[in-house]
Amino acid sequence: MEDQSLMNTKRIRYTSHVSECAFIAYFFILTFFPYDADVFKISCLLTMVGCLTYQMVCEKRIVFEKTALNIPILAFFICLITSSIFSKNTKYCFETLLHDYVKYFIIFFCMVNTIHSIDQIKRIVKAMLITCGLVCGYGVYGYYTGIAIRDDRLIATFEYHSRIAKYISLFLPIAICLFFYYRNVFVRICLSGLILVSGYSLILTMNRTSWVANLIAVFYIAFALKKKYLLFAIIALCPLLFVLLPSKYSMHAKTITQYDKFFSSNKILGERLMCWKVSIAVIRDYPLLGLGPGKRNFREVYKTYRKEIKKKEKESLGNNAAKTVKRKKKVNTKKVQTVEGLSHAHNIILHLWVEAGIFGLAIFLWMFTRIFYIATKTRKSINADRFENFLLVGVTAGLVSIVFHGLTDIFWKTPESLFLWYVIGVLFLVVHCVLNSQRKDVTSISFRNS
């Protein structure tokens, strides 16, 4: 009996390492081939699920770690299914659930149920940071050779500059926090290189939201880790960048403070204002269940709602103003034709409300509130100089940054959401390791007292 138990323990340990390798491989493939290599991605996902299933067979029980997100995720998924059933594109909505949302939850649940040690967490985080450094290095090289650039902005292996910017925003704060944790000179040099190349890549994306979001993340890190000199470093670095970088970057950054141009058609927010108006109109018509998950749903109604809103705006302006608008519209005809196919609301709150209705949005907000609450609660229960504390601060800062992106963009789509759920998975792995360690300490103390 003991031999069988020992054998099962070894099998579970081996299965956990296989699952770890699958997570790392999937992350690497997803970073460098976000829209290709489907066979390899599916193989990695099946390996994750297979490892969890095999672990259940070995333990002869249903292995499903209790987390603060189990109920919110289940409620959110039920809400999405309901929204899909009542959607005009039911088949497409269920395809979206299968191809996108199921992947998110496979990553999260397989990660928290098959990864068991802090050493495994360190290896996964190390692999993610190395991959981030490699893709940013490739992006910088591709920017100056012209192979990873679009509209004069760095895109690296992604289609759009905003996607690589959100990717960097998730992992740059983690690198900064771990730089403060490690005392080894070689490790610090490597992390410094990663911070520099990813930070420079972020600048080359020319994504203003990301610049502000990462600045907020750094401020959060400075206060959370009580590194006041980090604030002074950032305050000194910003003017220096204005001087050293080409004028197009400084001019682009200045537009962030040009409030009078925020809502003009071709300026800072551009077509986003119309996206928001359309989204609000859609919400009025579909407040409870939304249109259903999937970008096609928003794209199909956007053109119709846009025309109606434009028509009402013309009628309210009057003849002279209408002529002015008409002249501007003729100049921007090409742009209008391209934006009529927009697939999301350019705001995470509006996007979730449009897709999943008010109930889906409420559950989504509940889910992220739980994430931040659990991270903060866990940090308060451990020593400030522990690795887990620094990693939790980095992960939370990355989440703060990505949530800030949601003001003018969305992060709830593939591949961004897959990277997001990797980070959330790491957060809960750290939380579970801390809780297990505290339980062992309590048990040890009780044993000594007895």
C-alpha cells in the first residue's frame, strides 16, 4: 500500500513537470505565433488537460483547487451561454465560447491544479520574462529593418501596436519588481536589459494609453514596495526622454494633455467617440443580455447604428453646420470606410455590457475585484522581503496597467486575454503557495505544543 502511494506521488510530481513544460511551450508559441501554429497550441492545451485528468486518476478523486474565482468564472460562463442562446448569431457565439473563452479557463484551472511548488512558479515566470525579452528584442530589430512595423509603429509578432503594448504592460512591472528582489549581480544585469529593451519597445509602439498605464504601474510599485527613489527616477527620466527621443515621440506624448482635441474626429480619441456612442445605443436596445460574445456581433451592428447617430447629429446641427460636417466627411471618406468594420467598443466596460449584458458586466467586475482583493490580502499576510511579495506586487501592477488600458481599448480578446489569464494564474499559484506554507507552519506549531 505504501509502495503504491509512493508510486502515485512520483507520478503526480512527473505529471506536474510535464504540465509546467506545456505551459511554457504554449506561452512561447503564443508570443511568437499568436495567429498561427494552431496544431502546436492545441497539443499544449490537450497536454495541460491530460495532465490534470491523469492526476485525478492517480489520486482517485476530482482534483479541483478551491479559488476565489471558481464561482465568478462559473457564473460568468453561464451568463455568456445565456447571452449566446438569445443572440441573433447563436452558432457564432458558441464558436467564440469554444475557441476563446474555454482556452482562458483551461489555462487558469489547469495551472492552479497541476502546478504545486514555488520553484515551478519561478521557472514559469522566468520563461515568460525571457520570452518577453526575446520578442521585444526581435521587435526593436524588426522596427529598424522594417519587418515588424505598421503605420510607423512597432508591432513585433502581433498585428497591431496596441497588442504588443498590452503584452509588455503585463510583464514589464514584474521585471521591475524582481529587479528589486534579487541581489545577484548577473540576474540584475539580465533584468535591467529586459527592462530597457521592453521599455524601449513600448516607446516605439507610440501607444499613449500604454505610456500612461505603465507610468501608473510604476507609481503603484514605488508605493507598494516603498521605493521612493523609483518615483524620482521616473520624474527625472521623462524629461530626459523628451530631449533624447526624436520629436515625433515628444509631439505624440504632448497630445495626451490636449484636452480640447480629445473628441475631434481625427485627433486623440479619433473614432473611439463614435464607438462609445454606438455602444451606448446598443446597450439601450439590449441592456440585459447584450449581443452575445464575439467581435462579429458588434461589427455587424456598428455600421447601422453609426449611420443613425450621424443622421441625428446632422439634423440637430442645422444647415450650415451640416455642410461643414459633410465637407469634413468627404475628406475622411477613406478613414470612415475602414472604421465601419470596428469589432469592439474601445472601452472594456462598454464592451462587456454590449457582449454579455448588465449581468455579465457585473460578474466581470466582481471577478476582478476578487482578484485585487485576494492579492492585497495575501501580501499583508507575508513578510515584505519574500519573493512572493515582490512577485505579487509585479503581477498586481501589471493588472493595474492592463485595466487602465480598458479605458480606451479592450483586453478581453485573443491573444491578449490568454496572456492575462497566465498572469492571473501565476497570482493564484503564489496565493496558494503562501496559504499552504502558513498551514504547515500552524501544523508544525501545534505539533510542537502537543
